[in-house]
Amino acid sequence: MSTLDAHLVVGLDGFRLDIRLTVDAGQVVALLGPNGAGKTTALRALAGLQPLTDGHIRLGGRALARVPPEKRPIGVVFQDYLLFPHMSALDNVAFGPRRRGLSKRDARAVAAAWLARVGLSGLESRKPRELSGGQAQRVALARALAVDPALLLLDEPLAALDARTRVDTRASLHQHLASHEGAALIVTHDPLDAMMLADRLVVVEDGGIVQEGDAASITAQPRTDYIARLVGLNLYRGKGSGHTVAVAPGFALTVAENVAGDSFVAFAPSAVSLHPERPSGSPRNAWQAIIAGIHRHGDNLRVQLDGPIAAAADITPAAAAQLRLVAGQAIWAAVKATETRAYPA
């Protein structure tokens, strides 16, 4: 199986995608980012559905940029699956092998084996309209894998599923991706899907890569507001000097690390405590803030704060009741230096 090496440059109506991707055989990479970041454009370019403006696509050293989509050794699972509505599950999966030259009998044998591998034995004769969302997703996956692709592309493969089906299907998809010998690229805006399914994450914003690495490194040191929101952290950029980072005019955060120059500071909303008066005691960062909003967040309440810095704080309903929190109220916020994380920008 082959390694993907691609430099994808696509210009579309004022938008420009310019990213470099490498995916090794047997590796799963997630392309993660907000809507409009360029993720689907990248997938379509790899599949041959969107021509490159510049750059290259090489799979195992073979140049693919000028190869028609149907001749690329690539399998695609689209967001809406795009199963042929008039064909049975078996014939949907057999379609690719037939196009690759297998006889109808052999293609159906391959298709039946793949449907069994994805747990759909006994459903071979069902049409797409007779399948549940999770079953349709597995048929689409089997159809993509039945051509033994060197590169498997998945565009938001779980987005069309309800929450309960999504959990089970994610586990099944993880199992099949782990056994796939080729390279695999998943496009998603869901951080949980990316972290559960992929070996490496590539985060794209506004057509460019802003961060990449494994899930642990990205969640530990987010580098943009988008990533910080995904992993649930307050994030600030400023100038570091010793154990302080100036993150706003006239306002600095004390941190545990020794930093210098451009630096990030991150801390969890659960690290923020709220007080009716300026807190005293152990060394901490404290500032006066205004409550901009309050909403439920899991078992707690998420309090949005304005002030010298915007921040989110998670507190219990009991604490909120005791403080009698309301929008527009002045409050003191505090974060211990030991609860922050500072690192070079």
C-alpha cells in the first residue's frame, strides 16, 4: 500500500486552499476545521472531483493530479453516502469491483464478503431506503473498501447519524479503519470523531493548516481560538516575561512556567472560581468581570465573563444560586497560577 504526498492548491471565488498533506499506509489522518475552512474542497481535490490550481497529488510516487476520478486507486465515503437508490446493498458494494473488471459473479462474491465484514449479512437484498442510517453508512464504507483502495477518503462519515447510532457506528468504523492497510483521510468538524478515529489531526482554518499533531499534543497546547473552543479551554496570546504573560492592555496573567516572548496561556473553565469580592489567600490571578451570560453546560453552569479578558467559567448550580448570579452582574474571577498552562506561540 502507498503513502499519500499532496500539496493541494485550489482557488475558488475568492477562497484559496493551500495545504500540504502526508498520510502513510496504515495511518488515519483527520482533517478538522470549521465550516468553510476548505476540508471538503481538499477531499474533492484528492478524489479528482475538483481540479488543482497548483500543487501535486502523489500516491506511492504515482502522480494523480491529471488522472480521472474513476481511475484513481481511491475509495470515497460521502457525507450523504450517495448509495444508488435502485440497487440492493449487495449490488451497491459490487459496483466498484465490476467497474474494475470483475465478472458479475465475482464482484458479488467480493461484495457479500465485505457486507459480512461490516456486520450486514442477511441484508444483501435491501435497497438503501430499507436501511437504517447506521446500516447505510456501513454499506457506503463496504462499497469504498471493496475496490481495495490505496487511499480511503471519508467526508463527515458520521454526521448524518443520530447520537445513539453515532456511538456504535464510530466504534465499528474505528475497527475497520484499523484493519485497512492503505492510507485514510477523514474530513470532519467534530473533534470527538477526529480524536477517536485518527492517529493524527490536521486542523485547517481559512484554507491553511494552523496546527497538526496527535490528539494529546493538540488538546494540551491549542494554538487558535477555534481549537481552544473545540477542546474546551480559555486561550490567550500575549508577551511573556518570567512567570507573567501580558494578554491585554494593562492586564497580565501569572503562570507556573517561565516564558519569554510571544506566548499562549490556556486554562479550563473549571479552573475559574467566582467571588462576590476580591479573593485573598493563595497566589492567584484575580480580576473584576461582568457576567455576559449563563447557560447550562452538562451538570454545571457555563458563565461567560467580559472584562479585561473574555473568559468562560464552569460552576455548580448550587454555587450560582449562592452567588445569585445574573447577567450584567459585576463579579470577581480568579485562577490559580498552577491551573494555567503557558507555552511559546
